[in-house]
Amino acid sequence: MSMRAKTLRRLGVDFTALPHAAVPAWHATVDAPRWLDAARHAHAAGSRLVSLWGTDRRAMAGGTLAVSAAYALPEGLAWVDLPMADGTPGYPDIADQHPAAARMQRAAADLVGIRPVGAPDARPWLDHGAWTEHHPLRIDPAARAAPAAHDYAFVRVEGDGVHEIPVGPVHAGIIEPGHFRFSVVGEKVLRLEERLGYVHRGMEQRLARTPPLDAHRLAGRMSGDCTVAYAWSYCMALESATGCTPPPRALHLRALLLERERVANHLGDLGALGNDGAFAFGLAQFSRLREDWLRLSGAVFGHRLTMDAVVPGGVARDLDASAREHMIEQCDAVQAEVRALRAIYDEHAGLQDRFAGTGCVTRELAARLGLAGLAARASGQAGDLRCDQPWAPYDTLAVREAVHNAGDVAARVAVRFDEVDESMRLIRVLCATLPEGAIREDIQLTGAAAFGAGRVEGWRGEVFVALELDAGGRIVRCHAHDPSWHAWHVLEHAVIGNIVPDFPLINKSFNLSYAGHDA
């Protein structure tokens, strides 16, 4: 038995492979002891919790409330389901093994009304007391006649000279709302506690009311800066559940879209990080490059952010030879400028003084809190689905993973520069090797209940979609998970010991999604 197979077997659960999955995935239904065993064995094996969510399946024959967890294993994704019969008090808490589960468990309690037994933190997370429906993802949500916001029990830090600085949820700019409660002595941060959930849009409830062949448009709006990653992940889950394989040309075009999305966001962040380091020249130059990049995307794909470009079974638009030539030419021009700007950033003493040693996240902390994606790679935690479990066409591209070890703002900047460089190479290769053929395959709903999973390495990290279809081809549950769920928790640790004025810089070095966290 291979080492990869051994990791899956160690969970102590009998899994069934999800058919037609682009990225390997397995599913299993367990009881409470095995639910806990799976969490413990995954932790012991060093496997990361990808997501945890709740589902109300009571509209289906024999269906119950259920809690699900997905673990990232060397051989693929392990999706574990725990049905909860009527009268069951709850399910075993797994946050002691996987700290990232704590907030996800609180969100499941808000959305579905299922609670972990023995969890030390039972505060609401997404529900601020203003929803018109209590537990809105249940088939029988309780109505609220007079919603009213309630006080939130922030953790108090006491001692000589300690005081609190509340920031948000309304900020002095155009960013989304989030509350940050700093406990400080002078300007040194002792503790940061976040409160999020101010932008809840009911996306997962709406997805369950949307025809599966139309839901990609909604999925692509979970977080607008990751529209390609979300739409591809949703379509991957639907294609897995229905047995559809997109044509090779469509997969190449999807990868091209994903890499252009990665570059656009990194260009924007590199400029914003320069600005937060009091280097406005960087903001001006990277903003100019990003604008040119988005204009070409708009001209070629019909939308500057390439929304609705990825569709079930393939893509919405083809790419002719002239457009490919323009993209290659743009890569040559932009890459040269980015490399020149990197040298300026690296040699600028004032900027490096702000970046180096600021907002450090150790490799051990990143691993313990389940951090993934760009921020994890900046802390020495290798992990990129394009390299570790490459799906077509990444299985032929030999993606070079960008990893740095310092774990500070400087390392997160360096990862962005490296990834821009690599994405430019990938775009050239994809344009040069685009296969002939169709750009879309028709999807036929099978008429049988099915599970599907989608995993795509977006620019922040892994975007995950878990999809359940009933026998009528309707969506029972579509759970979309953003990598920001893990990283928001890590940000609270990254700021400890730094000064308050460095928080905007540290925050921007992660650049997490409020909307993706709070669908």
C-alpha cells in the first residue's frame, strides 16, 4: 500500500470515491465516534481541515440534519458526513484538534442550528441578531418578528496601562465592514479580536433555490476578486456530480483565466502594500499595470474581472490567435516592468524597514491553525493544488511553487512577486499550446442524488465547493468555502507584539475576503 493510501486509511472510515472528480475526493457517512476518530487521525497525520458546514436534508426521504467536514489529505479530499437524528443534542467538537473549526462550528450553529457538544465558545458568529429568519438554512427557519442587535461578549484584557481600541465595522475607506477590537499597551498590540459577519447576503440559501446549470453565476460572485476560482470550483463540483468532462480546450482556457485573475490581484496588492509602506510610487505604477491588465481581459472576455467566463461544461468564450498574441505581448511587457519594480522594492530601505519582521507567522503556527494558500507559503508551509494534486491542464504545466520562510510582510510580498512571474510563464505556455476543439460540453442532470466536490487554487488559496443534488436534479446544499476562513484567525496572531499603525500593512499583506468568508 502506498503512503498516500495509508493516510486515507488512517482516518478509520470506509470512504467511497466520488466519480468523475477532477481532483481526487472521497465521501463517507459516519457515526459520532468515527466523526471524532476521523478528526483525531487527520490531526495526527498532519492533515488540514478544509471546511466544516451543516446541512438540512429533512426534505429528502430519510434525511436528517447533518454536519460535514472536509480534510485535505496527500491523496485528495476526504469528505465526512455525520447525520444527526431528531433529539440528538449535537455533535462532537473537533476544535481542540483543528482550531480552525471553532468559527466554522459557530457559523453552522447560526445557519442550521446544530451545535458542537462541549465547545468552549458558543457565541454567535454570523448572526448579529438582525436576521429576519433564525437558522435560515433549515427547511423550517424560525421567523423573527422584531430583529434586534445584541451585545457581543468580547474577551477583555486587563492590567496596568491596558486599554481597548475599537475599529469598525464601518471604516474610513471603501473596504467591506468588519470589527477589530485591539487590546494595547501604548501602541503595542497585546490582543486582537475580530468580529465579522456584517456582509451576510444569504448566498448559500439562494444557491439552493437556483437551477444547477445557472448557479455558476451566483458562485462566481461569492467573492468578486476570485470569480474564476469560485465559478471553476462550482462547475468542477457539478461536473463531478453529473459525470461531465469538459473539453481540453475549455480546461486550458479556464487555467488561462485563473492565472490572469491571479496576476490582476497580485498587481493590485503589490501597489497597495507599497502605499501602506508610505511608498506612493509603487501604488501608482502597479495601479497602472493592473488597469492595463484588466482592460485586455475586458476586451477579450467581455468583462474586466472575467465574471461569467467559466460555465458548466466549459467556458463562455473562445480565444482567437490575435487575442493570444496580445496576451503574450502583454506578459512580456508587464513582466519586465514588474521585475524592475521588484528591484526597487527590494532596495528601498524605508519600505524594507516596514516590511521585514512585521506581522510574523511562524511555520508552526501556520500548521496548527490550518493556514493555506499564499500566506502559508510565505511561512514555509508548502501547499498548492496546482503542484500537489494538479488537475488538467495543470498536470502538464509543472507549476513552480513559491515558498518563503520568514512569515512576515516581506515574505508575503515576495511570494506575490514570485507568483506573478510564474503566472506569466503559465499564460504564455497556455496560449502557445491551446488545443483545438470545442469549448463546452453539454451537462445532463442524471436524475439520481449525487455528491460533487470542487477544489481550485485561487490566488489567496484553496477555494472549495461541496455540492449535493437530489434525485430531481435540484440543489440540496451548495457549500462554498473561502481560504480567508483560516487566515482571519491567523491574522489575530500575526498582529500581536506589533504596533497599532502597522496593522493596516499586516492586514493588506493577507488581503482577506470579508464577502468570501460571509456568503
